[in-house]
Amino acid sequence: MNLWSTQGFVLSARPYLEADKLIQVYTRQFGKVRARVKGARKPKSRLGHALELFTESSLTFTKAPHAELYLLTQAKLLRGFPSLKEDFGTITLLQVMADILAQALQDGEPDGELYDLVLETLRNLEAQGQGREIVVSAFILRLLEAMGHPLELDLCAECREALGPKGAYLIAHRGGALGPECFPSGPGFLKVSAAQLGLLRKIRAFPWDRLTVLKMEKSQAREILFALLAYLEKTIEKPLKSVDYSRSFRLEAPTWS
């Protein structure tokens, strides 16, 4: 039986059998993996502290040659990000990120730069007490680029003319936005206003430490986040539970015509 060690974040955990848990972890060396944690539901489990959402730990796994699941045997806490788990709104944003990574990434495909992106996002969420939706929007834009689907927001993806004050239409698999003149009939588009387009450009262009200077109403920040979630869902062609994130705030999620 092989022994594997890596750093990783827990994305999800659910009960398994009488006392165990099944976890989904995003790791630096092995990408996204699924593992069994024996005895994790027992009160005195040594591994329970490492199974919280987006807790980064040094992990040791074993895996039989033909087994589907890893077996987590050791976990040493590295970063718990406790301040991100104190209020419902931020916990919901963490669940959004976990849902994105679970659906957008394939199992067993490591990417050190993407791992660092997740870590940098968590650090900036921790540093930014207000406007955390902006940080998650920046994460989605950077994730799209890392996946090879950068979102073009300056030029029409069809005619290459500058996108102007009439807003634009985000269309999955076209590389970004189309201007009103090139907007096709048919399904698969999401309209964004000129103001939203401008905010998306700034979120994409600004470095992490400058995101704090972006001042917008909380409703605006949520609308931007919902639009990116809807675009990402269409791009990866998998349903995102986090599109229902809007419902927790009694807001309408963006819908694709």
C-alpha cells in the first residue's frame, strides 16, 4: 500500500458508515481527491480538526493499487482561517468556492498555481472584512483564466470593436462578451449593463491589495458575483449549487435566456 503526503483544503465532508466520513480535498500535489477518514465521527477523533471547510492541513494518505478512495491517516493543521467561519455570509461564500472547485476541476489533476490562487483568495477574504463578494468574484475571473477560458470584457468577441455604453451580453464558449450589434438570437446569454461591465473590468485588472478601493453597494457586488457564477456554470457545463446562493438573500439569480 502506497503512502502519500501533501498539503490540502477540505472542500466537503459527509458521513460514511457508522463512524467514518468521506471527504473531498483539493491538494497541491494530487489535485482534487476523495478520501475515507476512519473514525472521524467519533468524539475523540484525532483528525476531526482538519475536516472543516477550507482548513489547510498537511495530509498523509494511503491507497491500495486498485482502490477508488484514498485513506486519510494523518493530518496536521496549517491554517484554519477561523475568522472566515464566524458569520453566515462568509461561510456561504466559502461554500460557493468549494462548489466551484468541486464541479469545475477534474479529479487527480494537480495545478500548483491554482492551489496558490485558492490560498491567496482565502488570505484576502480574511484581510477584507467588508466586500468579500468582490474577492470571490476576483477568484472566479482568475480561475476562468487558469482554466483556459479568460473572460474578454474590453472587445466584442465577434467583431472586435470596443464594448461601449450599451452594455454587453456574456455568452459561454465565445470567450466573453458580445456587443448589442453582434448579439445573436437564441439561448445561452446573460445581459450585463455598462456599469456592471465596468466593475467586472476593474475586478479583473486590480491586484488583490487594490480590491479594497472598489466601493460599491452590497447589492451591486452580489449582482456581479451572481453573473459570474451563471457564466461559469454555462462554461463548465455542470450545475452549480452555488447559483442558489442568491436565494439565501432573497434575490433573483441571473437567468440565461
